[in-house]
Amino acid sequence: DAKTTQPPSMDCAEGRAANLPCNHSTISGNEYVYWYRQIHSQGPQYIIHGLKNNETNEMASLIITEDRKSSTLILPHATLRDTAVYYCIVRVVNSGGSNYKLTFGKGTLLTVNP
Amino acid sequence: NAGVMQNPRHLVRRRGQEARLRCSPMKGHSHVYWYRQLPEEGLKFMVYLQKENIIDESGMPKERFSAEFPKEGPSILRIQQVVRGDSAAYFCASSPALPAGTYTGELFFGEGSRLTVL
């Protein structure tokens, strides 16, 4: 079962920042937070991940609270093409075996409106 | 660099037939994962394989489903005697083994194979 909680849906105006929250109150010290998204009918796409520091790349920013129990994915200037289901996943990285897989929850359907 | 390649992209089978879905991982990747997505539902893990080894098959149905990742060639997800409930999108992902340079744990997904059972 997924170890994260996300709102089922959110709306955002085109050009505005989209802030997607995720709760992971039972996260372990060696678990990273990963974000993926799935645009309709396509394969999931990696966005960003982090351990405890805030991270930024060309797609998004990830803000992780100091206690690591929650995080926020920020799309700074949402476009219509960002409409997708966004998944927040916690996962151990430097471990083999069954911990290696990603376990997807229900995610958040982000709808970017014109 | 070519991404994860899945074929066929679309497959139609009649009940009772067999379905074979193929996945070629990204170059240099030795780990393959299969996921199933039923209509209007989330992604469910099925199986995780390394070359010639099944590491985790906790998400595989007990009957009719099998997966392999041979030393040479693509990974194959095989569904025998398909039923209408098998209609879904099947996604494959790949990753390199750890440690691997700057790799930081993400999985790379293909575009999926959509199975329709009539």
C-alpha cells in the first residue's frame, strides 16, 4: 500500500504556480520522496525527488518540511500540458530487493485551466 | 538514447487466447518492472526482474500470468487464456543497478501496451 496521502484533485489557472501537497507522516530516515506524473494514456514520467533538502530542476521544485512528514511539488508556471495525475511516492534508494520498486497511490489529478 | 520500448502498443485478443507483451529496457539497464493499469484505476506493481532472475513477483496474479527477462532479448509478460478482466494498459519500466554513476533511483517508463480482450 502507498505510504502517502494526496488530495484527489486540484485546479490551477494557466500561467500560475501549481502547488501539490503530499503527506508522508510515516516516512523513514532512509526513504526519499519521489514525484511522477502521468499524462492521459502515457507512461509515468519522473519529475523530481529529494531526501530532506529542497530540490529544483527544469520541471519543478520540491519543498520538504523539516520533519519530513510532508512535501509540496511546485510547478512554477503551469501550462495546459501539465494537466496530469501527479504521484508522490516514498522509497528507499540504496537498497535492493523488493524495496526497489515504486508503489503508486491514487495521486492528484491536476487540471490546468485556460 | 532510445527510451524503454514496448510492443505491441495495442493488442486485441479473444477470450482464451494468449497475449505476449515485450519490453526492451533502456541501454545499460538490467532491471525491469511491469505494472498494470486497469481502466480508470491506478498503476499496480506486478513484477520486478533482473536478467534471468525474478526478484519480486508479489503483484502477479497466481494463475495465467508469467514474466521473464532472459540473458539476451527483451523482457516478456505472458498472459495465458486471457479473460475480459485482463483488458488494461501494461507498463514496463527499467533502471540500472545500484551503484551506477549519477543514477539516483528513478525508474524510466515505456509508453505501455494496451490489451483489449474481446
